[in-house]
Amino acid sequence: MAGSSALNMSMFGNSALDNNIYVCEINRSKFQRSSGIFFGENPLKYTLPVIVLQTTLVGLLTTILQLLLIPHGVTNFSPRLLAGLIMGPSILGEIDLVRKYLFPPRTYYINDTIAFFGSMMYMFVIGIKIDLSSVLKSLRRGKRAWAIGTCSLIIPLTLSTTSAVLLRLTLSSSEEKLYSTIVPTAVLISLTSFHVTSTHLADLKLLNSDIGRIGVSSSIVGGTLSAILVTIVFSLRQSRLRHDNSFNMMMVSLIVMVIFIAYVLRPIMFWMIRQTPKGKPVKESYIVSVFFMLLGCAYIGESIGEHFMIGPILLGLAVPDGPPLASALVEKLDTMVSSVFLPLYFLYTGSKFKVFLIDAPSFAVVQLVAFISLFGKVIGTMLPSIYCKMPVVDALCLGLILSARGITELLYFQACLHYLIIDGQSYGNVVIALLWMTGLTTPIVKYLYDPSKGYLSLNRKRNIEHASPGVELQLMACIYSEENSPSIINILEMSNSTQENPICFHVLHLIQLTGRATPLFIDHQVGDKTTSDSSVHSTQSYSQHIINAFRLYEEQNLGTVAVKLFTSISPYETMHDEICMQAAEKRVSMLIVPFHRQWTSNGVSESALPIRALNRHLLRIAPCSVGILIERGALNRSSAITCMSFYSVGVIFIEGPDDREALVYAMRMAERLNVRVTVVRLVEPRRIKNRVLINRDSDANLIDKFKFDYTHIKRHDYKEEIVRDSVEVINVVRSLEGCFDLILVGRRHASESSSLFNGLTEWNEYPELGYVGDMLVCSDSTFDGSVLVIQQQKLGAVHHVEYLDSSVINTKKKSFTIVDMPHGIKV
């Protein structure tokens, strides 16, 4: 065995692999597995238990770092890289006991293989998520994207390369390695990656924001140019290492592989999609077939001398985006790859990082070049952005986002290490640079950029109460599935659209983003040019039944209702930004969204989608009034398209702006002949001392207006109920069960801290519905009608005071003192 080891060493003695560590072990099958601690064997002396333990520890450490750092704006790349470095030979690996049992040399080769296999799968998933049609569209039509993408690549590339050349003049002859690696380092650290940018934007929940859209389109341009440059450079380097003229053959083979993937494998995947019935999952055999395609493309790429990542990325790009195939592949691979394989890849990254190779001069030079590259990237992004009328803060945040680094840059530098373009010292310096460049930029973006500033209308009233009479009322409804359509159409029918008071109804079909990295917004209006896109056509089929239903209703009500239909495909974590932006652009007075629970003939079903969190976001930041619709009863079973129905509507009125908004909307419904409105007002017998009820006069005036204008009509009614405490409030609300098809209720009330609501906080099952709405919808409620819980637009701030609860309120500038007013009210 020793002779064999000596022979192996002599075989590689004159190659570039002199610095590698060679391990010679006896290979016997009985030593491959441990018999267990109960038989006196240490499991850590065997390869499999050690690899399992390494995977567990690096995954656990990654999770802990993510929990600590992500709340501060650090994206997922930094905790993963930090975990790999901590577990590597430079930190924990320096401890003898850890190095002996946790990182024995025999596990390196297996770990490296698993890590590269995982990174290959990860890059395949990246390719799937990239929408090729969006890439081509950005390259064809995006003038601003071309300007920002090109400048953000050329300017940092020029600055960092120039500084690297100048810094080489200051190096001594003893720093020959740094002299030869500094220019390639400057070039690679200045490149752009579309995937890295989109990943950071997704982690920061900015994909649907203004800088998110611009950042994605700009990084597509810069990333495409960077990928072409890197492919050519690595192919040339591979050819030179072999001392032949194989570059031409490598390029020809690469072109042939691209043609094969585009004209053979991609049509096969389209055939798989055609064989899959609509709404049905893709067959497992199709998923397995695509996986075999992946392995074959990786093998072909490696065989022709290219990096083995090239084939999987190209195949991922060829997968038709969106459901059913791309979304199924992402769903099956994403979690396993991100949670298991990626931590092992970063463990491999940490194993290549050796801090003892780094000296002060090389560290200073590489970090200076990295800083110049970062500065150039920010300047190269800001200049064209400001020229395109982008605010300075937004341009700065966009520059910082494009400056953040990620796994693509790591793969570039590891390939450079493999091709001997850089050495271990430069690699260690670069890893440190990538860590601080990303860890510094993304938290700054989180604290500087507010995506809601584009649609928050602090001083403009966008609600039904203050809508101008005789002007077209702008309403918007969000729909998650076809089942939401009947209820929304019935609400629209009751809203009383006439020639004198028309309604423009915006319908937004919301689809969760799966199988692609970039959000998509589709306008389904006739003549929209975007519908010529193939990806739009494939997505439009999922909205077709919804489109047909609302188009039919619009045709039956020509001249009184204008329906505009849209589809938004985005992550649920950032979908509220898209909804709020559309509501602000279209000057919507009320936004209607379905409740996360659905009542069907088979019982109650709770949506698996994070709709509840989305509704809470909308209640917090929507630039208009918001109505949460709980769909059940007759309103959910039939549609106004097929029959002329008679609707019984109830309003529970206590006090405050939300109750007024509900009453004003009900008064509009009362104008319709097939709608009966009953207002039930809950009144306290005594006013609570030391509390100021804001806008009481507005409440009383609106009640008087309803009684004067509508109670003389037989089908409408007004009732007052005297309530003294929360028990009587519950009794009154429960007495309404079975009386109405729809009940409108305000979410908040100006007297929520009074005795009317004492003790209800502990029993509030759905706080987003308010106290009264929760009584009608909670688990023990027998109310079988629909409920619309309304919150009037919040003006000036996210949270505003609805009552004052102090005898004297002192501030630095003013003091407020209680003053007696008529009717026992104190101000």
C-alpha cells in the first residue's frame, strides 16, 4: 500500500496539483459501516456517520445564523457562507478534536462530490426560474434596462481593472502570485448575475417594488453579458492549460449542445405539458425524465471541456416557465436542494478557505479592489437611473442591490481556482470580500427603501364616504380562484351601478409565483400588446373562466359597469405591494378581498395559501378602504349573471369611520330595487366618563340622513338596540343570525375600550375582522350569511388614535385639558 501511495505521488509530482493532500486508506467492506456504540465502535471513525453529522451541524448552524441576521436585512447568502466558513478548517477545523473526528480527510472527496452535485441541482432550479421570454423582452425593448445593465457592468469593470493594473505596479517581486491574480479577480468581482439580484430582492421582499422590477430587468442585461464573457474566458483558459487549439471545437460543441437542448429536449417538455390535463399534476415519469435530461446535459458539458454547470443551466432555461412542469420541478427540488445540498456546498466553500494563507499586503490589495468595484457598481447604476428620473435614494438602493454578491460569484472563483487562474490566497481574500460586500449592502437597502411610499396617499381621501357623487366609482376585487367569482359578482350587482353613478370594477386574479423568478402582471384588456407573449398565453388560460364570467356580466350591464381584468403572478410575501400599487394607480375607493376561510357544501376549508397574512398587510398599508368578504350562504351559491335575486342586507352600526364607511356603502346598495337594507344601531345608555368620542357628529348626521332618505321606503328599516356590556352586544349580534344574506360591519369602533367590548379581546379568533365581525364568523357562530368587514382608508399614518384616555395630555409644545361640552361629552 505504501508503494502504491508513492507511485500515485510520483504520477502527480510534476503537475499543478502538487499542493493537494493525498490520503491512502485500506478499503475493506467491513469497515464501511459502524457496528454501533454498543459493540464498542466509534461511529465517527466511519465515513457515512461523519457526513451525516456534518450535514446536520452545518444545516443547524445556517438556520441559527439566519434567525439572527435576516431580521436586520441580511439575505440568505451571508448566513450560509458564514456557516461554511465557521465549520471550515480556519475556525472549528483548527480544533484538533474537531478536525480529527468531524473533518477527517477521507470525507473530503465524498463531500466535494455531494456539494457539486447539489450546486448543479441548484443552478438547474435557477435556470427553471428564469423566464426566458422576459430575458428576450428586456434585451429587445428595455432601453432603461440596457442603459442601467450596461453601465453597471462596464463602469465597475473599468474602474476595478484599472485600479488592479495600477496596484500591480506597486507590488514587489516577492508577491508574484498576487501580481498574476489581481486582474482576473478585479474582472470577476465586477460582473453581474441575474439570479443573485433576484434572490436578494426576494429575500428583502422587494420583487414587486419599483426597484425590484428595474433591478430584475437591468440584471438580466448585465447578467447575460457577464455569462457570455465568463464562458469565453474559461473556454480559452481550458484550451491554454491543454496547450492545444481546442477552443474552436469547444465552442462548436457548446453551440451544438444549445441547439440540441432548444430543438430536441424543449419540444419534448412541451409535449409533456400537452399530455398533462389542465389542473392535474405532472406525471412522475415526466419528472424523472427531466432529471435524466439534467444528468445527461451535465455529462455532455463536462465531456466537451466546459464547466459541468453549463448544461444544467441551459436545460433549466429551456424548461417552459410556470405551471405545470416548471412549478412541479421547483416544488420537488427547491426545498431539498436549498436545505440539504446547499449547506454542504457552502461547507465545501469553507473547506477551501484557509485564513493562514492570507497576509496583510494581499488582503489590503484585494479588499481595495473590491471596494472600488462596489463603488463603481453603485455609480454605474445611479448615473443612468438618475438620468431616467429615478429618485436619488431609489437609485442608490438599486446600485447597492446590484452590488450584492452571491453563489454565482462563488462558482466563478471556484472555477478560477480549478483552472489555476487564482491561488488559495486570492480565493480566501475574495471570499472575505464577497461576504462584506453582501453583508453591508442589503441591510442598508432594507433601512433606506420603503416599497409602500409609492402608493401611500397620506392626504388624499380614497374611500366611499368621501367619493364625489355622480363620478364613476372605482372598486377593486382580488380573486384567488374561480370559487370567489359568484360572491364578487353579487357584491358588484348590489353596488347599484347606474348611468348617473357608474362603477369601474377592477378584478385582480392573484396567482402564487412558482416555477419562475420574476413576477408577472398581465392586463387582459382587448388590444393589450403584452398578450402576444407565449408565457402570458399559458398563464391566461388559468384565468379564462374568471375572465369569461366578468365579461358576461359587463355585457349584460353595458353603460353602467366597466370591468377591467388583470392577473398578478408574484410571491404572497410581496403581493400586497402589487395590489396597493394598482389600487393607488387606479384611484380605487374600496378594495374587496376574500377571507382566508371558505365555506362550501362539504364544510369549512382553510386555505393553505398565506392569504390571511396578505389580508393583514392590506389592512395595514392599503391606500384606500378595505373590505374583507366572508363568502357563504346564498351570496356564494348563485350569481347575478344567471338570475335576478333579491338581497337582504344588514348593517351593524356602533360608531366611528369604519361604521360610517359600511353605512355609506349600504346606502348606495339601498338605491337598488332588489336590495333591502336594515340598519341596526347599538347604543350605550350612558356616556363613559373621561373619554372623547371622535366624529360623533358625523355618525349622527349620517344616521339621520339614512332615516330621512330611506326609512320611508317599506323595504328598508332602522332599529336601535340599547346595550350595556359585551354580553348584550353578543346577544344582539346572535339575534341577527338567519335574517340577512349579507351583513356589513365596520372593523374598528371609536369606543372599543368601553364596557361594550370588555373581555372580548381574549376570545377574538380573527382580529383582522374586528370584534363584531369575529362574532359573526367565529367557530361557534351559526350565522349562515356572508359578511363584509370594512375598514375605512387610514389617513396620515398606519396607526391613528381613535379616542383620548387621559385627563391631561402634555407634550413639548402643547397641553390638552378636559373641557365640559353639551350632552355630557368632555373634550
